[in-house]
Amino acid sequence: DIQMTQSPSTLSASVGDRVTITCRASQSISGWLAWYQQKPGKAPKLLIYKASSLESGVPSRFSGSGSGTEFTLTISSLQPDDFATYYCQQYNSYSRTFGQGTKVEIK
Amino acid sequence: EVQLVESGGGLVQPGGSLRLSCAASGFTFSSYSMNWVRQAPGKGLEWVSYISSSSSTIYYADSVKGQFTISRDNAKNSLYLQMNSLRAEDTAVYYCARDRRPDGYIGYDPFDCWGQGTLVTVSS
């Protein structure tokens, strides 16, 4: 199975900060990577697919980049609604594994 | 409005069985592959199982292979997960989730629509 590793596990930031989360795959997944946002007690929400394509309705402050084994999610200017846990997911294989998550906390 | 609603969770003893259901509405259910994803308390997301739109292709995570069975009834717009021989480590919120595109593409897809989840607790 393809393993996904996110860093950092926790990130403390302030409103207005630029935030970057990294996701690494154990083998090349081309651009088959998605990012999700999850708030406590809620289901995950798809933000980005195919590494850099923004899902409909997602604010443009979210962006993704990368290919192969290294990917990043960037929030250009952190908003109060963005404090949540973020997960990457590979869909290069049928076993669509997730990263362990990155919690974005208020500094 | 696209909606997925899970049901069937609850408290079950170790070794017991449970059947989860997911009722779909607001889209052509028979055109989409579906999945189950679980999340243990305080932990991350784990993909559990996949079923294609026609039920012709089914996959399971190694952690549940031989223990769980996924199925669907397109006439009832419903997805199911039969869980047998349950263990404490199966305790989790179970989500049903839809592949982003309707069937017909090559490869796999992320999940664009999720239910609210149903909690399964395995404990004596």
C-alpha cells in the first residue's frame, strides 16, 4: 500500500498568516492527490483534487501544488473558519490512503 | 441537494455483527461508485471499502478483508456494510462517501460527498 505522510502534525498560526502543509507519498502517485478539511464532529470536505484543482465553492485562498511524491496545501491568508484538521489522500490506487492529518490551531 | 445519510451504528459486543446503511438522494445513485471510510475516536481517516456503480468491482482495506462485506441496492438508492466478528479496534465513526465523478472514467477518484457518519462502538 502507498503510505502518505503529512507534516507538521500540528500547526499554530494567526488570522492572516500564510500556512503551508506538506504531504509525501511513499511512491510516485503522479498528480492523483486530494486535500480535505475536517472540523470537529463533521464529515471531511473536499478542497482540492488532482493536486491543484480547486473544488467548486472552495475559496481561492486555498491552493495545492506538487507531483510525484511531494505535495503542498497552502492557505494564503488564514481565516477564522480555516482552523480545522487537514488531510491529504492519494487516489493513484484502489486503496485510497489518507495522511495522518495536520491540525491548524489558533496561535 | 446531494445527501448521504448513514444509519445502523450502535453498541455491539466483541465478536458481534452489525449492518450499516447509507441512503442516497439528490443524485443518480446508480451512476456513482461508493465507499466506506472510518475514523476511530481522536484518530485520522481510514478508507475501508469501495464498490463500483454496478457492484462488479469491490475492494477492501487489508484490515477488514474477510470480515466486512460491502453491497448496494441501486433500486433503493442504498449502500450497505455488513460487519462481522467485530473487535474493539473497529470502534469508529463510519462514513459513506461518493466518488467525485460518475462511472466511466479510468482510474480512481477522491470523495466529493460524505454522510454525517454513524458511530460503531465495540465493547463488552
